[in-house]
Amino acid sequence: MDYIIVAKELLALYSISTPEVQFIRHNENITFKITDGVNNKNYLLRIHKPSTEGLFGLQHTLEGIKSEIKILQELNHKGLLDAQKPIVNNIGDYITECKLDNFNHPCYATVLEWIEGDTLTLKEDNIKEIAFKLGQNLALFHSGLKEFKPSKDFIRPIYDIDRIDSAIDELKYCVESNLFSMEHYEIIKRVLNLVKNQIEELNSRGDAFGIIHADFQLGNIVVNNNNPCLIDLGFCGFGYYTFDLGSAATIFPGELRKIFLQGYSTKALFSFDDLKYVEGQIFMDTFISYVLFMKDNQRNSWIKTSALELCDKLCKDFLEGKEVFYLL
């Protein structure tokens, strides 16, 4: 299917004049950069169809997308961060239904304002300042959504003990398909059970859980005037703030991770004594990612390499209580 044609058909339903369409990527969504041919304003068009069935989730349903729109609106209302602004179509809706061949679910599209800037590369001359600022911005993201009151129909992914239990069960497939051994599966299971115990400890604190971004990678951070902006809330949902700290920290080499966490601690409560919880959430994030890709034979080879590296050393160290944060 020619997605450019689909994109142009969708854009006919929006007030964007003579749009220029540039395909970006197809991962959890199909994304395009759209430029208004009259005023040169840029937009992001997303067709909410994942590249592999394992990536499909609540975030692709109508209710899930509506809830993501509400999060973006809340961030824009608070004004603490540069956030993508949702754009309505010609009938005033934020979500447009579309039809795609060979897709067994209802499909939807959304348009957001474009955040200008360059995606993070880690090669920036002022990368230390950017890492520190990203920590601050993540803290503002968390704090800015703490007072958000979701409606009863609000639905987003939840990264909690139930998600871990599901992963433990689903990861048996990796043994059946020879992505890793039963021995490695048992190590992963022990790690995830330890993370469940850590979550019980976090639950006792009362302020460790809320709305999180849940998908930090270089392509989801746009640097605009030295300000790292968080984009792509496709996996955004409910989880532990340490999940985001781990997800974001691992995009940096070891020396920058501490700077990132220092930045976060200037805007939110964080103690370096809690690194073990961040480590646990990194493992949780990694093993959930296995589930997303394990049945895609074109994109799952990295799981075999990752499991070997983690299970033979870092998982064992983590289980023994050794610090592994700067090695993950």
C-alpha cells in the first residue's frame, strides 16, 4: 500500500493548503512531516497502525487515542513544556478514521503541530547541558500531569505488576522460538519477580506512580534552542516515575546519566539511593520490549543478543544487589 496516497487523502480532510508530504518512519505508528504549501507551517501526521502486531495496544484504540489527546491538551494548558498541539479536522474532530488494507483493527489518524528543532544525537557540543535540561523537563512532565483528573473513559497502557506478570507468561514464547534458553528465561523471571518486590516498596511511598512518557529514545527528543523537547506520547500511560528515569538515562553513556538525574532532582524528589529502583524499571522496560517484537521474525534478532548480554552478567549482578545502573 502506498502510504503517501493514504496520507494525502487524509489531509484533504484538514485545513492545510497544498500539503507537502514527507514520510518519516513506520514503527508504532506511520508518521509523516506535513508542510503547508502556503504558510510553510509544519505538522505531524500519524496513522495509528503499528509496523508489527506485537506493538498494537490500547494506545491504538479510539479510546486510547482520545486519552492521549487529553494528555497533550493538559500539557499545553499547563505551559510548562513545549508540547505538540493536536489539530482538528474540517468537522472539528481531533481523530479521523481511515481504512487500510491488511489491518485487522479499526484505524485512526491524528495531526499535531510540529516541534521545530533537531532530534538528539548525543554529538551536540553542549550535550552535558542538554542532559541536565532533559532531566529537568522530565520532572516538569511528571509534575505537570500530577493534578490531571482523567475521566472515566480515559484509557492508556499501564506499566505495573500486572504488566510484569503478563510479560513473564508471554516470554515463554522466546524459549519456544529459540530466542533464548530456558536457563535465561528463569533468570529473567527472577529479575522480574525482584522488580515486583521493588514496586511493592515504591507503592508504600504514595508518590511514585503517575502518568509517564514510557518511550525515551533519541528520535523522541527534539532539541530546540538548546531545550530538549519530549515528543511522541504513543506509549504514554500510567507507571512509575523511575520507569521514565531508567528509559531516559539509558540513551546516555554512563558519564551523562548522573548529570541527567541531577537535572531531574532539581525539579522533583529523587535520591541516588534509589538507583536500584531505576535499575529494576530498566530491566522491566527491556523485557516488555522483548514481548513487543518477539513474534516478528524480521525484527527480533536483537532479543537473542540482548538476552545473552544481560542474563550472563548484569541480571546476576542485579539479583545479588550489585549496582548495574551505569552498565545497562
